[in-house]
Amino acid sequence: MHSHPEAADTLIYGACLYDGTGGPPVERDVALRNGRIAAIGNLSNWLAEDVIDGTGRALAPGFVDVHTHDDTHVIQAPQMLPKISQGVTTVIVGNCGISAAPVTLRSDPPDPMLLLGERGAFRYPTFASYVDAVNAARPAVNVAALVGHTALRNNQMDRLDRAASADEIAAMRAQLEEALVHGALGLSSGLAYRSAFSAPTEEVMALAEPLALAGALYTTHMRSEFDAILEAFDEACRIGRHARVPVVISHLKCAGPRNWGRSTEVLASLDRARTLQPIGCDCYPYDRSSTTLDLKQVTGDVEITITWSTPHPEVAGQHLSTIAAQWGVTQQEAAERLRPAGAVYHNMSEDDVRRILAHPATMIGSDGLPNDPRPHPRLWGAFARVLGHYARDEQLFPLEEAVRKMTSLAARRFGLVGRGEIRIGYHADLVLFDPARVRDAATFEAPQQAADGIEAVWVNGVLSYCDGASTGARAGRFLAREAAPAGDAHGAF
């Protein structure tokens, strides 16, 4: 008797498989059927409509960008080229305390909510309405979402430069609870920003209390990434312990020249904390940061490049020091005139970036700003830069460890069930790339460049990016939180 060959939608043969767990690569064939991984092994007897030769290529789980501000972009530009072109198949939105939902604006969005768009972009008074909008837009990538503390404050408070009252906290909690019912991953905060800096720790603790029951987590752009970084880190730990939930420190960095070299003590604090509670971090692979133009950061000790300015659009791409000199004013005065504006800050040391990137608890998040007319190159380049520049060229870690940071570590940490590993039955989010050629092409001068060496990307089994172009297929969907984040108190998180 002859056994009938099995049939698949897609068969990828001969690729070097990086399964996402950090284990060594192995040559395997992979079959996809009905949006999932149907078989892994020697599949020479299988038939498929689409057969892809993976010889000499690496096949990895689709990358999870754990730190994005793509909240409105996934709806307005659902082809999501900056992300799909790097092999990203899932984005987590709602970071740094700012989210597109639930939001009701009284006037223009406060800083830094304006990073997500103008007033008209905020059309989701409930989290459920945002979920519906994402699914209606059918983005090319999967979308999972946090709820922003600043967004909740904006909904319930007449001004943001004070602590919330008990009634306001109760109203914020009710909105957060609605979001958790509809699959929000958890709560994010941006305590460094003026819109949340006046919130005492107790306000965030009270808001975080509903998270544990929902199996959700807490992520934070800490109150300081400068001199007070250890105090800010302790505050984040306290909030997590109080609410009994996992904590993720967003874009961990040592900002400002006085802080350079302190990554050693910051990571030592992280390691101590990981023995007591589930806590991890993400970072982007660059030594410059980018956000709105913040007067507190105009100190004269680091170069600042203006990326956009509402009153003075003509200065985009120029250094703040140059603009100030041309105007014959101090940098502080020039910054006041330019706002609202965006900026890139040359404020980190490469040694600190490497130390944080290489730490086993660190995931990769682009922190890209898709609405920025001259975005930081991390928007288009972050994941390819980790694979090419840091793993292959600098040998900061092996390629399988780079892949683990971008896949299983992120999926487990955020409770994304059935994603982040190449495993039978898992969703077929996959990226095929050339390990010899993969590199970031985006630069600070020309930031909107797709990465090299990403050859094919599948989202939920559908070929979505191939040979340097979108296929036009968009198979992403909203991912509701399905499970509590994995990991225990002993550093597995």
C-alpha cells in the first residue's frame, strides 16, 4: 500500500530553523495549513500549493515588537510596511502611558499623546470600539494592546499637573476594567512625562489593582531614566509587588552623560528584583532616543536633532544648537519657540546599550514613531539591526539568542498564546531571512528604508511580504489577552 502524500497550503523546505526558544538551529522542512504550523521535519512526501526553497536561509518565528506607538497607524496605514518589512508579525501598542483607547478628548491631545496623531485620530471612547476598528482595518500584522495611564487621566481629569482624586481613580479603574474584559494586555505608564509626573506612586498602585485578577501586566516608561533611575526602578517594582503582577521596564537605558556606565548597577538591580518578582525589560538597538521635544532634556550636554515642529516645520532635521545660534537665543528659548515638536536625543553610551541588549531578560522593542515625518531609524530598522549588526557583525550574542529575544521571550511575557515559537499547532507567523545579508538600511539621514535580507514573511499562514515588497495580503488581527504572562518569580519571566 502506498501512503498518500499529505497536503499543505505552504511548504518551506531546507531552511535552517531557529525555533524561537534559543536552541541551536537545525535544518527542517515546515508545512503550513489553515493558518497554523501543520508539520516540521523531513517533508519530502508532502504536496503544497506554494513551495518555497529555504536552502541557505534562516526560518524564525515572526518577530514581536513589544514596544510600539502604532496604535492609530495599524488603522490608518494597515499595510504596516515599516514593521512587516523587518519580519515583525505582531505589534504591541499602548505603551508609555499613551494609548488610542479608551480616549475622549476635550481639546487637542496632550503631550505626549500627540505622538499618536492629531485630535481626529482619537475616535475610540471605549476599548471595545478600538478592537472593532483594528479588526475592520485588517492590518498586515497582529495587534495586541495596553491601556495608557495618561490616556485614562486625560479622560477623567480637568488638568494633568496634579494627583487624581479618589473619584477620578475609581472612574479610571472602571475604564481599565472594561478594557481588560475586552482583551487588553494590561496597563502602561509614562511617569517621566509632564502629563503623568504629578501622579503619585499610590495613584498607579490603585489603578494596577484590577490587573492580577485579569492575568494582565504592568509596563512603564519609568519616572526617570536619568540620575534618579534606581529610585524610578524601585517605584516600578513596588507597583508590581503591590498589584501582584509582572512588570516590564520600557526601553531601558541610562540617559544623559552623567549616567553613562551605570547600566552595570541598573542591571544588578534588575537581577536582584527578578529573584523576588517577575520583571523584565525591552530596549531598542541604538544609542539615541526620540520623543517629543522635552524642555527638561534641553541641558546643553547632548546634541538634539529636531524631527518636526508645528510652528517651524522648516527646521526639521537641524540640530537645536544650530537653530538657537541662527536665532541668537539660548537652546532653552529656541526649544520653547519650536514646541510642539519632536526630537532625537544623542543621550546614551554604546557600552550601556550593548550591556542592556545582551541581558537575558531583555526583549526588543522598536519604540518607532510612525507619525514622525523624519522618524528615528528604529521604526524601520530595529529588528534587522539586532540580527545583522549586533548578532552577526558584532557577535554580541548568537543568532538563536537574538531570535529568542524577539519571539518566545516576548510571546511568553505578554501571554500571546500559540505564538513566538515554530511548533506544531502554533499560529504560522514566520520570517524567512538571509543571515549573511540581513541588515538595517534605515539611517538618521534617510530613515524610511526597508531592511535588507528579509525574504518572506507569513502572518497567520498568509504570505504578506516577499522579495522586498508587500504582497497586498493583510492577515493580521486583534489579539486579545488569552493567558497570564508565563514565568515564575525565579527569573524565568
